[in-house]
Amino acid sequence: MNKGQKVNIEKEKCKSCGYCIHFCNKGNLSLSKAVNTRGYLYIEFNDKENKCNSCALCALMCPEAAIEVYKEEKK
């Protein structure tokens, strides 16, 4: 996972159901153009505008438990 990234997606678990995309209220998730070893397009996290608030709806909706969400520690 990249430093500062809030969402980690295990692409090999993903079956591209799209639930996470549908429930992300910030629009930070999309289908990749590549496939995993199982032949599924996997989900990618992109938060260039730093809109993700770590609500974890994407992780809660994922039937494959392929998503982990992290919150930044308060200083």
C-alpha cells in the first residue's frame, strides 16, 4: 500500500461486483482496465482530490472482504 493511502484493495479477491463503486459517496473507486489472475476486472482506488473520509462503506459492502480502510492517526 502506498504511504498515505486510505483504502487497500486485494485485487486477487475482487470479483468486480461493483458494490463498492456504487456505495462510495466520494466517487473514488473504479473498475480497472486490467484483470486479476481469476479473469475479473478489479477495483482501483483513486483519491487525487483527497476526498476520502475513511467511512468504510466500500469495505462493508464488499462480499469478498477484499477492501481494507484505514484512518489517519490524529496528531
